[in-house]
Amino acid sequence: MTEFIPEGSRFHALSSPFPMKRGGSLIGARVAYETWGTLAADASNAILIVTGLSPDAHAASNADNPATGWWEPMLGPGKPIDTDRWFVICVNSLGSCKGSTGPASLDLATGKTYRLSFPELSIEDVANAAAEVVHALGIKQLACLIGNSMGGMTALAVLLQHPGIARTHINISGSARALPFSIAIRSLQREAIRLDPAWNNGDYDELRYPESGMRMARKLGVITYRSALEWDGRFGRVRLDSDQTDEDPFGLEFQVESYLEGHARRFVRRFDPNCYLYLGRSMDWFDLAEYANGDVLAGLARIRVERALAIGANTDILFPVEQQQQIADGLRAGGADTQFIGMDSPQGHDAFLVDYDRFGPAVAQFLQTLPTAA
Amino acid sequence: MTEFIPEGSRFHALSSPFPMKRGGSLIGARVAYETWGTLAADASNAILIVTGLSPDAHAASNADNPATGWWEPMLGPGKPIDTDRWFVICVNSLGSCKGSTGPASLDLATGKTYRLSFPELSIEDVANAAAEVVHALGIKQLACLIGNSMGGMTALAVLLQHPGIARTHINISGSARALPFSIAIRSLQREAIRLDPAWNNGDYDELRYPESGMRMARKLGVITYRSALEWDGRFGRVRLDSDQTDEDPFGLEFQVESYLEGHARRFVRRFDPNCYLYLGRSMDWFDLAEYANGDVLAGLARIRVERALAIGANTDILFPVEQQQQIADGLRAGGADTQFIGMDSPQGHDAFLVDYDRFGPAVAQFLQTLPTAA
């Protein structure tokens, strides 16, 4: 199957075998990553970014790849994550199809694409793979670990499993455990893919591809990434021009439908369906309470960082802001000097990718006040 | 196709031809309804209830049908809508499959089921059909018109198109125009049905039935009827017992998934897929602003009632509470003595069907203070 690897990607060869939390291991697996800025001689100025479900490691343009990245306004010289000061790493998640090993990658043991023979993937595996990159770059301790959305889960798993790996932490629109509402949405996305006959138990190809299932799954995702009020301001009830509509009696009619259709079309062939299934399920499984007899706050309180910031949007329905408040409460109970900010962003879960006027200054302020050395 | 008509339904034969807003007309069509209580000699104590997308006219048990209705705790002797005092009518929406004429009904002109030959359905048509029932029962003016969810749209259309038909109005979790977020969700529900090969352009039967499409559509509905925080309290992260799970690697695992599956299974064969498409689209089209040069508040202000109550739940993502605030603002601008209540119910859009501790007293209080006569 196709992988989608950005120009200029670097690769870290994971320890082999690389053990997986729920059983099995990977042989000869790798993680794709990119970097920005210069690592200080004492490696004290490093920041790691772990991402949401779909992004690659190309968070921003850099010397190896001048293309605009998915977090371009946040990362660069003089930007909130100031690469004049910090050495920044962004890793593509294990299990993804953007350069790191996942279900769309070749299984070196068989010479065939993994597909559903890829071992069950946990957020903890994604975290361990990211931590290996940090150590391989000669960094003993990150100045800050930043995680967004699914990356907020990954970051917590990194911190729990690798004590001392970071002095501080920024958790953005993340969560310490999957809520049943989010599980329900991801379960429905998986069902849409699995119901598509072309999915064929994961054995599809470019010609016979679960296009409809992926389109449904992506549209459902895009809907839950935003909020009702933001879309009202954005699309209102504007109709499509007559030359954009089709003859179908239940076809596209409103701009919002065309927007979803466009989003879906861009995504469907740019993300591997099996990877989507694996990554979504890894989020459903994630629960820091497993590490503290069912008490999620106690699980969070096992994490040791000096300072932390938890941010979210009050309109987020997928990772509600109460979950970022919970992260702040738990990290504070663990001894961290912690700040929580619930932003009045109308853009829901996607706010951190859009509302840079609010998220930028919050991140900038936190990082500016950090000492570079431990 | 199958219609699902409650025991003890009554029927009103609509005027024939019954003209439809977007063109065409119905010949020999009917509306199913039920009643509770006794109509006063001067017909001054009548209340009409118009419903959400899926309910039938059986809002509560009555002499003709002792089965529990969909709004049982709200309607009956001594209940918030007190049938010792009020004569209550509930109509099944035109276009539905619960006794009123719709796409699943026989077209008398052809002797065949309408299916997609049913004319385009608008909320205004649903409203006109409901108003005919009121007049046929000898009621010149309702003491109150109550509408929930889609019924909140229908009620506004009744009031606008039939000035003087009601002295007062209760709008519950309703809206004066469809928001793009809700349009997006309903569009995706329709896409799920239309993508199912068994839908076959509306030409399915019991053997070849769009089961998967309807299951997806219903699950998406159920997800958006609730809220993330309510489900956290209800389901948490409880797993299914091992004998409830299947062998499928991406099969059901969490209770919330099983809950959705159960809901979907109960619905899929109890609601006609074509009716679902028609009714959903009628909501998307609804916009009171059409009656006032694009100004929805001005559209609302054209409605004349003496008193009004608009209620909603602060956690509703499908018909956000700002829409009920808007209804209150508009009706007030039209001269009504209007009250708005945004309830702290965790149950989202479904709160009016569940949170009787909050919605019951609000409705009871409004009705108690009404004079029976004009």
C-alpha cells in the first residue's frame, strides 16, 4: 500500500525487535521525524512535538522541505515555538502511513504489506517510539514535550513511561483517557470503512479501494472537529451555484456539504484506511487510569514534570475542555506548577490548528519563561 | 413498503389535492393523530403537539392504546400537560411512515408505493397538514401549540402560515432555521443510506433493504442527540463481557458501542429509509428568514402569539441553545410575552425526552398560568 512520506524526512531505526504493549513486536521498524533549529552543545534546548491522528512530521517548513507545514504559524524563527532558541523535533506516529512503520508498511519478515497482520497498536507504543528518537539524538532531557489531540495522549504516555524525559509539558486539546462519546464517533468511523466492501478485510489496493467508507469516516471526523456556531458564521445557509450541484435528488445543495466533500476527497487517498483503523482504536484504548487502579487523576499524578500547561477550546466536543482541566488537575497533584486555559475559540477541537491568535500567545508565553538549562 | 401505525390511531383526510410548497400535490392523503382529555364545549382548551423526526402520534397511553408513549411522563392526568384540564392532540408528521402519508405510503393515483416519486417535502407542508387536523376537530384557536426538535420548526411554520391558530406557544429544543452543522450531520446520514447498494434509488424491499446505511445513519443520530459528558457518566470506559464481543479484530468492545448497536437495530427496520431522507431534508431547507428578506429574527417577529416559552439544553450540539434564545428574542420582538430557559441538562438534544425533572416543571408552570378561555 501507499505511504505518504514528506520530502526531507529523517528516519530513526527503532530497536529491533520493538516490543508492542498488547503483544507481538516489530522487526526493523522506523520512525520518521523532522527537526528545526540547532541543538545546544549540552542538548538542553530540545522540544519534542507529538501529533494528532493524521499529521506527518512536517509541522513547518525547514531547510529540507520548504513546503508549508501543518503547524506553520506556531513553529519557526520568532514564532511561538521559537526555533532561534529551541531545537524542535516532530515525529510521525508509529502506526501511521507518513514515514513511520505502520499497517501500510512492508513487513520485512514476510516481504508483504502488514495490513491487518500489524500487531495491535497502543498509544504507549507510539510514545515509546517517539522517546527512542529523543534518546537517539543524544537528548537526555527535553526542555518541553508538546502534544496535540491524540498527541496529548501520546505525550502523557511518554512522560509516564519515561520519567525524567522532559522538564515541562504542554498538552493541547488532549486527554488522559478516551471518553465514550469519542469512542462512539471513532467506532462509527471504523464501521464506515469496514462496511465498505472494497475494504475487504484490509486487503485493498489502489484500484479496489474503500473510497466510500473513507469518505464517510473523514466527513464524520471533520464534523466533530468543529462546532455548530463556528460553521454558522462560516457557511450560514449559503447554497451552491447551480453548476456545482448535481441532478441527484439528494445530492449536494449547501456550501457546507461541498466543504465536507472537498475535505473528504483530499483525505481519502492520502491516508491509509488500515492505519486509520489502528490509530483510532489506539485512542479508544488509552486510559491513564490503568496505571493507578482505575483512578485517572492518580494516573496523571504519577507523572513528574516541573511545569505544565493544559489548553483546550470550550467548544471542543471530541476532547471536551473538562479533559484538559483534568490533565491540569492531575499534573498539579503530581507536583507540577500547572496552568490550565480553556479558550473561547469557536473552532472546537481544531482550534489549535486555526485559532493562532489565542493558542499562539499561550504557548509562546509558557516557553518564553522557561530557563533553557535544567 | 411498511408503515408503522400505532393501535388506536385516528386519521384526518387531508384536503385533496393537498398542495405542496415546493411543487406538486397529494391526492387522498391523510394525517394520523391521537387525542387525550375532553374538548371543552367552546373548544378553548386544546393543545396541539407536533413532533420530532421519528416519533409517531402516540405521545402517551390513552383509552385507545394503553401502550407507553414517547412522552409518557409529560402527558396525562395531573402531569405537566394535564389532560384533566386540556384536550391534547398529537399528530404524526406528513412524510413520515407512522400513519400519515409519506414516501412509504401507497400513491392512490398509481397504486404503487410513492418512494422517490413523493413530492419534495417541506416543514411548511408538515405544518399545513397539522393545522388541517386542528380545524377539522372544530378548534378555531389552540390554547397552546407545543413543538419539540423538528416539531419546533413545524410549530413555527404553523404559527406563521396560520395567524391566530394559537394563543400561546412552547418551543422545545427547536430552531427557526437549520444550522450548517446540523445540515452536515443530516447530509452524512443521507449519504450513508444512499451509499448502501440495497437502497437502490429508493426501490428496496424487506429482503433487499439498506440495513447498513440505516444503521450508520441512526448511530450518527444517536451520537449527536447526546453529549460527551453525559455518556462519560453513563458508560465510562466499561468493556463488554467476553461473550458479548465478537471475533472481528475491530468489532464491538465497549459498552457504548453495544448501546449504539442496540439503538440502531431497534430503529433500522422500524423507520422507512426514504421517509428518513425526505424528513431530514425538509429540516435542512427550513428557514424562517425566507419570510423576511433573509432576517431570521424578523421572520420570527412576524408570528403573533400572546405568550411563548422557548426551552433548550445547554449541551445540545444539534439544535444549540442559542437557537432557542433566538426564537425567544424573535417572538418577543413580535409582541409576545416570552420566556427563555437554557437548561443545565447533560443529555443534549434528547434532554426533553429524558430530563423530566427540568423540562416537566417548566412546561407545567407555563400551562398552569394560562387562562383556558381566550
